[in-house]
Amino acid sequence: MDRIELHDVEYGDCTVLVGHNRSILMVDCGSVSRYARRGEEEIHRRFEAIFSRYIGAAQRQFLLTHYHRDHMNGFFRKLRQDPQYFDRIYIPALPDGKHGASPMLELAVFAHFFAVPQTDFAQVNTACLSIFDTLDKTVGADRIFTLRAGDTFAFDGVFYSVLSPEPADFPFDPLLCETAEALNVCLASPYHTGCEAEFLRAKNEWISVYRQAQRAFAPSDRASPGRRRILLDALADLWERLEAMRGEINRSPAAPDIREILARPIVRNLYTETQNDLSLVFHNLRAHGPSTDDLLMTGDVSDTVLARLAPKLFDGYYAVKAPHHGTESHFSPVIGELAAAHLLISNGDYHAGGEISQRYVDMESVKHCTNRGACRWFSVSGACCNRLQRCFEQNAGGGLTLKCPAASGNRRTPCNIYVFGHSGVLGCHCDR
């Protein structure tokens, strides 16, 4: 890997790994913000600038960590404008719980057909349902790859291993599983005389085929093109059957009960947080000891997930992406124990977001932040928290970040980590 480029998309994520051979791997591209630079620039302009920057890349790959719009809406916008921009696309495979159940898929299907259109369920979090069809109709089946724990993929001569989520027996919250079961029970009454039973059969068959497709598109179990085509067509046909029942199923006596369950704040919050915990977590495979290729990407996972993964993690990463925009709500002491040289934080000023955790600010790692709008340290001190940090990528065994060439405006940084925003290209100094 030649360098890491972080892009300021306000409260969102877009991290680009740039290879020595001019190839790129873009990890997420999305934002919940409508404007960048405090309203002076529409956010889609930032996306356009990002994609234009890599138009000359030898190969462009994209990896989506999870299905939240602050990680994916810029990506989907590009798909609509230029379906052939990316040569390969990696998407997360949703895991099964105990006994082969798929509670996240269950809730997503029910939310799609029954939730009030203005809810997060209906507008954002059900993107997993249409992902295969969307990508099939844009980039084509050969460019789709699913990832789950145990899978590996290559970029710029480096192999990366997916650590989470595990494909089976994922430790879902019991309430999530109970909710999925309750939604099914609402339609399973023998007293229903409409299409409830038919809807349940088609839904169960669709979920079964979806799970098969996730395996068929994985690098480790990649099925033949013919088999993948059969599964995609079956998914589309079954979904068409479900959509044909939308009107009737919403007139079912069970519909109000289903909507009441979906409207419960605890259910919606649990669904959202579980989606975060299903983020793809991956790192490189070490070949010959520690190196500048040592990178850990964490998506939006919680401390619970990272604590479970701790025994598999390296000591002394070159760079670690702080989970969930570096917020206090998802702070993980595991990150501090990894002794990372550089910490990557993508955050922005957003009313429903969260400030950068002071505990990350206090770490000895050199921080690279896309936006200082959510940093209490900067708002109080008026200066970057890195000023007295020691950076060991500099000549003569390292020195204060103030002595970094990038601190004086040089376009090159010894660490080869860059932040791109409306104020230009920065190193680790957000106050330059």
C-alpha cells in the first residue's frame, strides 16, 4: 500500500487505500449530512470530487462495511451515474444466529413491507434487501463479492483477512430474535384467510435463497457463473411475488400489530446498533512481521465486538480506524491496547452524531481526523491535539509532529496518510 487517504464527508465515512500500482480500494462512501463546510457546499459535490480524483486509477475496488447511509449513499449515487466505475465490489454477508435463523433479514423484510415510509427502517436500513438486484443491474454479477469472517481478499499485493461478523451462530441480542419470531407469529394465525400464509412461504423461500447467494458470491465458496445467475434470478422472482402481495398483506388484520412492533423505539434502536455490529472488520495478514501495511478497519462496531476479536488482533498496528466515527458511545479500550502508530477518525458536525471521544484524543497514537467540528479538544484549546505527539515516521527516528513537513504546508507526509477536505490536503494537523 502506497498511502491512505481520508476524505472529509462531514458525518460519514470514506477511506481510500492507494496501491503502488495506482489501484485503489475505497472503504465506504457516504454521509448523513446534506451540506459540507457548514452549508457552503452540497455534500454531493464532495462525492463528485472524490470520484474524480481516482478516475485515472488502474483498478478501482469498493468495500462496504455495513448498510447505513453514512457509509453508502455516495457509493449508490455513483452507481447510478457511472455503473462501470468500480471493477470489484465487496459487500457484507449478514450472518445467521443460532438454529440457522436470520433475524436481521427477517426484520428488514417486515420493515420493508409494513413500516411507515418515513422511518429509518423504510428509508435506510433495508438496503441489504435490494443489494444483489441493484448490483446485478448495474455492475454485473461477476463484480459482486460477499465477505464474512474467514474470507480473505487481496489488494496491491497484500492479503486481508475478514475477522467479523462470523457467518453462523452470531450472538444476536435475544430481544432481536424474539422480535423476529413475534413478527412471524403475527402472520401465522390459522384464522387468517388472506395471503398471510403465502406471504410467509415466499418470504422464507426468499431468505433461504438470499443466504445461498451470500455463500455463492463469497471468495471462499464462489459458485460457478451459472449457479450465481440462477440464484440472482430466483431472488428477483421471489421478490416480485412478495411485492405483488404488498397491497393485500397490508390490509391483513395482522398488519397493525406488525406496525406496532416495528414502531417500538427499543426495536428500531436495537436493529440499528446490530447493523453497526455487523460491520466488516478486517486487517492484513502479516507476512514478515510488523510493517506499514498493518491496518485494522473497524466499521461501526461496538466495544463488545472488538473485545471478542481482541485475541485475533496484532500488537502494534501501523494504522487503525476508530470505530463509529471515534465517538464516545462506541469507544473501545481495545484500540488503546493495540499500540497503533496512527489513529484514523472520520467525523463531522452533526446534530444527531457524537463528539470525538476524549479517550481517543488522549492516546499516544497520532490522530488523523477528517473534521474538527465534533472535537471538544479543539473547541476548547483552539489547537490540534497532535502538537506534542511524537511521530516515528519522520527522519532520524521520529520527532514531534510539529516538525513534520506537512505541518508547514508540504504536500508529502512521511507517514503517507492524508486528509482531503474543503480546506485542502492535510497531514495530521487539523489546525494548519
